[in-house]
Amino acid sequence: MKVFVYDLEKCNGCHNCQIVCKDEHVDNEWLPYAMPQPDTGQFWSKVEEEVCGRVPHVRVNYLPVQCNHCDDAPCMKGNPAVKKRDDGLVIIDPVESKGERGIVDACPYGHIYWNEELEIPQKCTGCAHLLDDGWEVPRCVDACCTGALRFGEEADFADELKDAVVLGEEFGTAPRVYYLNKPERFVAATVVDVYADEVVEGATAMLQRAADEEVVSTGETDEFGDIWFEDVRPDVYRLWLKKDGYLDQAVDVDLTQKDCSIPELQFFKQPVKA
């Protein structure tokens, strides 16, 4: 059984996979696997971009998505027009599926599109027409210049897949598209002494989980007053700052929904005793 494997650490957002999918399927008919993909409105292969944080602490994550070719695909249930091949690819027969809009609604990921003109559901075919013609990989994989996207026998990826994740695992569809190195959250701050009108270098920073006060990471602010904590799991934390001559500072940060950036974290000097 074949699988798709994305290494998100290698994806640079070039969109080659998205472009060649259009090149292969727009205005091209590949029966019995697919009718032509429309010029607009459908992305059988798509690279989603997520801008995380805010200036000056910004990171862009790229997430390529497509049909998950699930082992327990909801689109197949009660729909004989949708079939799973021996190699694991899920194919919607473009002739048998005419008028079957319920196939689109069955996909919990939103990866099946409705072609208004042809009145058929459409999605990624894994370039089954090319594989059956002797190609080793689909066009999207062939066009990936960084090696972020691979395709092959699941057994050949066995060691790597131990650390892989799938999207929408809660749907229980057993997806066959795996992701490696999916980024966790980050906390970033620029520490400033507002009265001195300068950044604070060399302050000790400590990130502590709020629920049990466990210290998950420590570091020091750099010459720009910046501190970054990467690969932090979603949770609620407390960021502590300490430095001789300054009052200890604590800031609560919530990473349950998104990354946290604090462009100007004010740090106050200890009062001078009279």
C-alpha cells in the first residue's frame, strides 16, 4: 500500500506541487480516473500558509494538503462510484459519480470539490493514470525540489512514520498522508528597559507550565533583547525574567490556540534605596 509523506521542515512554500497538479489536470481528461479540473476553484494539491506571531517575531508555516486517500474513507461508504485501489489510492469514477453531490459532503476534510459544469465530484487521484503508465510517483512528488514530498510503499517509510502525524485524526478515517516535523508553538519576546530606552541583553528567561509549574525551557535574551522558545506544546505557560538590578517579571502566555509574540516586554529596574 502506498502513502504520501510530507516533511514540513523541508517545505519552503514554493507551490510547485500545486502548480504541476494544475498543469496535469486542467483541460486534460484522464478517464477512467478523472475529467478535466476547472481552471479555478479547485486545488487537488494545495499549499496552505500560516503566518504565526507578529512583528518582529514572525514565522511562516507551510502545510501541503490533498486528499488523504483514507483507509476508512467516508466518501466510499454507500457510494459505489468511489473505490480504493490495491495500491491505496481512492478514486472517484467520473462517470458513475455524475450528480452525486453527497460524495463532496461526506469528506470531513473538505478535499473533494464539486464541478458545477460537469456535475461531478472531483479530487486528487494520486495521478493514477501516470502510475499505471509506468511512472514511479505522481506529478506533485516529481516536482518537489526540496524532497519535502515523497510517495512510496508504507513499509519503506516504517521507521520515519513512528514519529509522523496525520491531520484530522479525530475523524477516524485512517488517512494515508503523513506529516513529519510538524512545528509546535513558539513564544518570543523583545525585552526592553523603557526608562533607559534600550533593550535588555543577558536577562535569564524561564518558561514554566502554569498547571504544574514545571520548567520546560530556559534561555537568555540576546544582543537585540530577544528571547525565543521553539517547539512548545499547546498549553498555558508563565514566562519569567530575571536579571541583577531588575525586578523579577512574570507574564502569562496562552499557547492553546496560537503562538505568542510580545514585541515590547517591559522590564523594570529595582528602585534605588535612599
